[in-house]
Amino acid sequence: MWRRFRRAAGLLQALLITGLPFLVINGQSALRFDIPQLKLYFFGSVIWIKELYLILFAVLFFLLFIISITAVFGRIWCGWLCPQTVLLDLSESISRLFGGLPRRWLQRIVLLPFSALVSLTILWYFVPPVKTMQSLFSDALITGFFLVQWAVIYAELAFMGRKFCTTICPYAMMQNALFDRDTLVIEYDRSREDECMKCHDCVKACPVGIDIKEGLQTDCIACAECIDACVAVTVERNMNPFPGYKGKLLRPKAFWLGGATLLAGVILVVMVYSRPEVTFLITRDPEQLPQRINRYSWSLYNNTDKLQSFELSVEGDFIIIGETALLLEPYSFKKGKVLVRSEGGKDVVVFTLEGDGLTIEKQAGFL
Ligand code: SF4
Ligand code: SF4
């Protein structure tokens, strides 16, 4: 029965999504966006918002991934892995355990803690889980986000439910454009229509309320519940179920789409992990200062989990006025200003940043 595999896949997905923020690599969450500092902790590395090229490439990879999965496996995400499907399935199963009571209301009660957990999980991707729990009812911002998200998620799951998949979900709408005649779908075997008992168990089992016997429909989320329902009645007669999976997984399109996605993924990983440990940027401020002094703005990004200390110096006939020792916390960003006076030098200043086995040189104009 497909339901067993679906439940296992859903459970794994739920464990992965809720567990990922608890995974700590180099002292930070494996995947978390730090809003105050506009940086993404990404599996032991950090991606700064200024690194727009990485974000664009990650979006490209993500799009390729969605296109290839959908073109080959159809609505596998919707039926097997989407949190909406997983939560609704689970809450339905739990409410079924209490036989005589009104199922719809029981499901709505069960969805209350589930949607609270989803709201918390979303927060954990922005605020470390321990800090979230410590400030859940003491920090107005965190409390506010938690409660608003909880209410919205609960309303969507409890009162909209599967209607969301067939009316609002943008991914569901986009999918039909990505399908081809070999995409994996669930289809009723019309060639054996005469043998079908017309018991309608497949229709009763369908969570989106469609009749698979009428052919493939855009609302179908490929959950395979109709196959399971049909198996229950056909197995006794030693027959194959009438609805079943249909499609070709191993075909040229699957290979070139999969290959392109894999290549994009590898390039993305290489781009992320081959960046320098420290990024140093410096530019001259346009304003004019007296006494042959120029002001420069610098920014320093520490892409590692190590505390970095540096000494800033200038070459030739220039001197730096002010603090030259710079300390940079792990995965942190610092910016500041520095004054440089000419002692005979002109046109170009060469800045050298040295420390912890790293030497970075940058040039900037001098007026
Ligand atoms: S459950 Fe199977 S046998 Fe019954 S109506 Fe549906 S397809 Fe026919
Ligand atoms: S038709 Fe079958 S596979 Fe499609 S949504 Fe209904 S039960 Fe799921």
C-alpha cells in the first residue's frame, strides 16, 4: 500500500524540516537567515546579502531542481512531501482514532498544536531555536511573529485545507505547464473499465474529491490514496487496481534536466566554499579634507568560524591616522572609516591587511 510509504516519506520530511535548525555546524545553525546582519548561515559557511550573484545562482539551481523533479515525477511533492499534505493527512489519521466524534472538528483541534509547531519551526530558521524558546513570551517581536504565523497557518490548514492546493498554490498552477506525456501521473486504466466494480471507493478516498475514473485532472495531487482504496477491493479478486502510476522515469529529458540541475548544484557548492576566508573592501569617500588627508570607508567580512585579528597599514609615503588593529568575530561583518595623510605620496594608496596567516592588499585613489 502506498500510504505506508507516503507516511514514512512525510515523517522523514517533517523530521528534516523541524530538525535542521537544531543542527549546529561551526557553532551556528546549519541553515538560518540572520535578519539583523542580513546573512545566511549555510552549512558551515556564511552568505552575505551583498553576494547577490550567489543568491541569484541559488535561485537558478532551485528553479532547475523544481522543473526537473516536476517534469519527471509530476506532483510527487504535492502528494508525498508538501507540509500541507503531510499535516492534513496526519491530523485526519489522528481524528479517525476517535471514531464516534465529529471528525472535522477533531481535526481542527489536532491542527492547533501542529500549526503552532510549524510557526515555531519557521521562526527557528531566523532565530536560533534556543533563543526562540527563551524569548517566546518575553520578546514582543518574537511573540508577535509566533502568534500571527500560528493564526494564519491554522486558519489556512483548518478552514481552507485541500482547497488551497487546487485554488491558490502557485506551484500547483505552474506544474501543468511542466508536464509532458511521459511525466509520472496516476491514471485510471480505461482498457479494463468493464472489470471495474464501480464501488466508488477510489472517489471516497480522494482527499481533493475528484473521480479518477473520469481521467487525469489538474486537481489531482498524486497522493495514491485512490490506488490504495482500489487495492483493498481488487486484492480479494486477485486483480490489479484500476488506478495506477503511469509514466517513464528513465528517458533523455530526465537525464539532461537532472544533469543540468546536478551541475548547477555542484557549481553553487564550489562557488560558496571557494570564496576567500575574509573579504576586505575599501573605497575613498568623495568629500575633500584639508591638510592632504583623505577619508576611506572599509568593510570586512569574516566568512569563517574563527576569530580574526588584523593590522591595517599603508605603503609608501602615507600614514594612517587612528586605530589600525581590527578584530573580527566569527561569521561577522564590520565596517568603519580610516583617515590617511600623505607624507609625499600621491594618486594611489596601497592598503595592506595582515593577520592570522592572511595578507590582503587593496588599492584606492588619493586626491
Ligand atoms: S475503487 Fe477501484 S474498483 Fe472501485 S470504482 Fe474505483 S477503480 Fe473501480
Ligand atoms: S485522484 Fe487519486 S491520486 Fe489524485 S488526488 Fe485523488 S486520490 Fe490522490
